[in-house]
Amino acid sequence: MGIPRFDSPDEEIKKWLNHIALICLSEDFQELKKELEKIYMQSQMEDAQLVAFKDALYAFLAQEEDEMARLAGTN
């Protein structure tokens, strides 16, 4: 899917927002976010919930990008 640029057409941005929303609503994402929150709160990290959300989202996006690159390499 690639990371959208600031000058991306509205439709591309809407696709990205929908994609991110689906990730954030998934059970796997919620479980990872909660686990990270627990770890970060135990270590008294500032803004633990926000950092956990960002880290979980980044992990999911990076995983998808890796999978896409792997599939592209097999063709």
C-alpha cells in the first residue's frame, strides 16, 4: 500500500484511514497494545498508553510492509 504523501489524493488517504482503522479494531492489535501498555506502565514510562498505541500500530504496519516486500520478491 505504501505510505501516503501529504499531497496524496483524497481517495488514497481514505483508503489508508480505513486500513488503519481496521488494524486498530482488530483483536490482535488490541492484545498487543494492552501488553505494551502493561510493560510501559510497569516501567513508569511517560505517556505509556499513547506510546503503546503508536508502537503497536507501527509494528502492524511494518509487518505488513515486510510481508508485501517478501511477496514481491517471490514473483
